[in-house]
Amino acid sequence: MNPYVILAGAILSELFGTTALKLSEGFSRPLPSLGVLVGYGAAFYLLSLTLEELPVGVVYATWAALGIVGVASIGVLAFDEHLDGAAVAGLGLILAGVYCLNVLSDVSAH
């Protein structure tokens, strides 16, 4: 399977786990707390599969960066959190960095 598809699954799993973490209210709610364990467990398992084919720097940078952008977006859409102009610019720079690393650089496996 394409390692980038597996990496996308790891990122989605992390987003699920982090959203559940917010909903768990300090692990005081059982169902969201279980979601944290499932989400992060799946994320790290899928991440380990991705690392079999792609360099660790590319994998971790992409996973972390897209997780940051994704969680910030979920915060805005689901939890009525707000981002100012500087935050939006910073998230744009993160996305630009992921693009450079995965598309323009010779580091990743194309």
C-alpha cells in the first residue's frame, strides 16, 4: 500500500484521538477517554508502518504539521475557537513547509 495513504490514516487517527482528548474533560468521561486510546493507538501503529518505507524526518514532520493544522481547524469548526491573522499565517507556513518537504525536496520518496 502507498505509504502516504497509511500516513494519511495515521494523521486522521491522531485528529480523532486529539478531538476525543478535548471531549474527555481530563479523562473524566469514559467514552471519549476510550476514543483517545483508540485514536492514538491507531495513529502510532499506522505511523510505524509508514516508517518502514519513508524517512523518519519526512514522516514525523508531515504527521506533526498536518496534525497541527487539522487540530486547529477542528478547534475552529467544532469548538468555536478563534484564530487571528498571525495564527492563520503560521498555519499557512506550516503547510508550505510540508509541501516543500514532500514535493520539492529530494529527501522524500516520490
